[in-house]
Amino acid sequence: PIIFIIYDFFYTLLHWALHIKAIYGFIHKHHHHQKAPSRANVDAVNVHPIEFFLGEFNHLFAVHLYITYVQPLGIVPPLHAITVVLFLAIGGILAGLNHTRFDVVIGRGNNSAFFGGNDTEKKNGGGGFILYDSKVHDVHHRIPQSNYGQYTMFWDKIFGSFREYNENDRVNPMAQLDPQTGKSLQYMEDKEESVSLSSNKTD
């Protein structure tokens, strides 16, 4: 867990910097075209190459800082190569989950054990301990000046940029992207109406 805290300190600062007006339009704006991401890693890695490089470099930088400065303190175990691989793999999984409507819940749903959950399952008798909540990153896509952290909201809470998820503050479902075209559902609907109106005029 400590390595994720180290990573997120620098990622939170990087992510905040990418939202500076002079920089935002050139690098990070592309990632925010979708207000309600739902396609997991497809949306998570839908970033400018510079942002992708900086984000991945940040993983290696966190490993370097852990080994060079934290590990010598003797209060944490040494990092094994397998631990580093797990850190990268878990990081990829969590980044994907951040861009879904899916929370990782450990508990019971519909009278059987389950791992995973979404709002519908919770309303239908699901529930349990939320291990990872994707909704805090969802808030960032709606209100970009909040929730800059990737894996935790620890630094956002310290820096004052954390914003709680409000279930009544729903994103218009039509802002979701059509998986076939990559366009928003609203755009596709408007396009169909436009084609329909054009064909009616020619009839």
C-alpha cells in the first residue's frame, strides 16, 4: 500500500498540472472528451502519448523512491521483483476500474458470495465491503477540478481537492460513448434524427 501512496502523491500533482489551462488543451483534454467513462482500459489509456509516458514513468519513479529512501528506514519490507510486477499489474487493473461503472465489493449479493458490484446490484440486495470505489474518479470526469488521484484519494483529501460522490448528481447516460463508433450516444441519436429528417424532406 505504501508504494501506491508514493505513486499517487506524484500522480496527483501531475494530474493537477495537466489541468492547468495553458497545458490542458494540448495534452489532457483528449482524455476528458468522455464525461462518463465506462470502457475500462480502453478509456483509461485513451490519453496523449506524453501523458501516457509520464504516468508510466511515475510507476518506476515510485519504485525508485521506495527502494532508495523508504526501504532503508527499515520500517517497510524490501521490494521483490515480483512485488514490482504486481504493483504494475494491479495499477493497470485499478486504472481500468476507474473508468467503469463498477465497484469492487466483497460481500453477498442475491444470497450468494460475489466479488464485484454496481449500483443496480446494490439496490437489489447486493452489498458488502467496498474494496475499491470507481465513482470517485467518475466525479473527476464530471468535475475536473477534483479527485486527481489515481488509486487513492489520500492526497486529494490532504490538498483539499477531494469531492464526495453524490448519487443524485447523475451524468446524462447519453454522454456515454457508443462502443462501435466511439461517438457519444447523444451524437449518434442526433445524427439518426438528422438523417431521418433529411430522408423525410426528400420523400
